[in-house]
Amino acid sequence: MKKEIPYKIYLEEQEMPKAWYNVRADMKKKPAPLLNPETLKPITVKELSGIFCEELAKQELDDVTPYFDIPEEIRNFYRMYRPSPLVRAYCLEEKLETPAHIYYKFEGNNTSGSHKLNSAIAQAYYAKRQGLRGVTTETGAGQWGTALSMACAYLGLDCQVYMVKCSYEQKPFRREVMRTYGANVTPSPSMTTEVGRRINAQFPGTSGSLGCAISEAVEAAMGQEGYRYVLGSVLNQVLLHQSVIGLETKAALDKYGIKADTIIGCAGGGSNLGGLISPFAGQMLKGEADYEIIAVEPASCPSLTRGVYAYDFCDTGKVCPLSKMYTLGSSFIPSANHSGGLRYHGMSSTVSELYDQGLLIARSVEQTEVFKAAQMFAKVEGILPAPESSHAIKVAVDEALKCRETGEERTIVFGLTGTGYFDMVAYQKFNDGQMSDYIPTEEELEKSFAALPHIPV
């Protein structure tokens, strides 16, 4: 008799991962190494430890170790909100009249309202273990800043957050949650750092970007004794910590004998997408299974669908290591759209390499269509999704409608990375018909591509 599948699949505590999975270990062709911006040679752990905690620097550069044990202190923290549920979207299926089976992995059931806490507590833990006083960081939509503020408060660390200016202005309540947890929040680009003043001079009146905020946070960390910089996306170490999402998803599906056909995630810097798909991509790399993996990005910041695969600076101020990634150029300032967490000029080197190898495909979607999908999802599934997550919802709906046309019964899994309850300015503009779509022109992109660093191969 076939095992009955519950509406929400909660894993038992013992099924919460005891180790993070490093997909790079199973990649025959590894992501290109990070380069020291001064020497243009592969960066070393010692060099990287001047920016990041030493243990995180080791994780960042390790592409041979398949599993990293999760320290018990971190697992104890995870128990507050993990395992997270994998939910069958029955109401959405009925609304769409589709034969597809739709599941979403819901990461919004914690105070930060997103998946970001998975890496925030890990990075804060290693900073505390190293004996540091505090950390600095950037945040776009605010989920990462909120998560890190919460993790630092838990461990007694100082937390300094540079928040992308347009998000700082659009999301005052998200900002206040960070401050409630004790973080110092500065709109970026600011006039408090040298790189911030330089960016403001170069781009007067700019609404900021994640690349700008990263530059300021790095400068702030390097200028204070006992501080290190931490990042909420893009980096290999972050994808490693976020692999708990994919590991739990796979465990839940396996438990009930479900085989995913299509796996969908929103894509900005690559943290949630990389975390969700890692164990599935690992199976594909080892020839054990095959999946259709779709990365969904905003049409206003389309690094995978319109970017180039090249070495580029990870930040606008050009103080961070160089990463080979799909990029729009570090000088590209995205439009002030309402998916702040996806406003980054480049994509994780690991996700970029998987994309280049053809293990995933990418689509870009316009934000008005994204909010239509978000509104429908909220009405039928009862969760107001974050704008970032809604990119995945939009394409999951598109795929389900294809199944309605063909009659194909496919299993679609997507990442619902967080809630949108601090994104009400965006929803207000959508409801008032004041939301517009922005797509960068070829001329804008070519101008940015022309400024890419010339790295001899």
C-alpha cells in the first residue's frame, strides 16, 4: 500500500542534517579559484583570513571535502526552527487545474523570515569561537541583516550592517528589527567610509546595490581590531551552510518515495538556490539521477541570462577578491526594484560553473508578473511570500500550467525562501498600479562589460 503523504512534511529531528554538503567535491571541473586582486594569483587561506574568520576561509577554498560536520552548538540553534516543512501546495494545484504535484520548501518560519539564518548562525559561531568582538556585513532586502543581527545577539557579538539605500528607505520595519537585536544599521553607500564617499561621488544620488554595501562592510571590518566581514550569499561557504535546505528536501521526498522532476529557486547571489539544489546537482554529477533545475532571476538584474562568464570584482568598490562568475560587471547598478535580495551584479562561482556545465537553466522574469504570482499564491496558500521567493513561484506556476496543457503529471519543487511581511511598500505599489518593469538596455550592459578587469587566462 502506498504511504499516505501528509499536507506538510515535517522531518523528525534526527533527520535534520548532521553535516553540510559541499557539492564542489563532486564536480570534476571545479569552479575557478578566487584571485587576490593585487597579485591576480589564487588567494590563500592566510590571505582570505584577513577578511573572513579563519575557519570560514578554509571552508571557502575547500573543493575536495564532501561533508563538513555541523558543530553541535549550531545544530542546537537550528532546532529552534529546523527541520523546516516541505509543503504540498494542494490549493495552488487546484487553482491552476494542473495535474502537476507542487511542493515548496518553506524557510520563513523563523524570526528573520528567511533561509538566511542557516548561514548567519554558522558564521557568527565561527567568529565567536575565534574570539572576535564583532562582524560587519551588507544586506539588500534586509533578511540577511536581520538573520545576522539575531545570531550575533544570541552569541553576544557586535553587528554592523550596511543596508542598500533603497531598501533602507523602503523597509523601515526590517531596519528596526535589526536595531532591536542590537545591530547598527547604515544606509549604503554612506559617507562614513572612504569607498562609500567615492561611490557617492561617482554615482550621485544612487539608490545603492549589494556591491556597494559589500565594499563598505569590508572596509569597516578591516579598519577595526577584532572584527571580520561576513557575507550572506555568493560565497562557497554560504552555499555550504545553506545545503541544509536541499538535504532536508531530499530526505523528505525520499521518505515518501517522491521523485522531483523540476526544482526551482530564485537567484540573486545564489545562496538559497545553491543550497536547495546542491544534493540534487550532486546526484546529477555522479550520474545517479536527472533533474530539471531552473534558476529564476529578475529581468532588471539578469546576470545568468544576459551576463558574461568572466572574472570580476565581487564588490563595486573593487576591494574584494576576484571571482569567475556570470556577471553584469561590478560597476552595474541595478534599478531600485522591490526584490532587494536579488539586486547583485554577479552569481555564485559554484552556481555559475554548474550553469556553464549545463546542469541548470536560467530564466528572467519581470517584477509585475512576479507580484501577480505572489498575490495569487497568498490568496490560495495563505502565506504572503517575499518578492525574491515570488520569482520561483512565478516559474513554478508557469511550469504547472504547461502540465495542464500537456496533461503531464510532473513533480515540481520550489524554494519558498521567506515571507514578505516587511515588503508592504512593494505590495502597496503593486496594488496601487504604480509598479513598473525595468530591463537594462544592451548599451547599459556593454558599458558595464567594458569595465570588467582584464585577467590573463
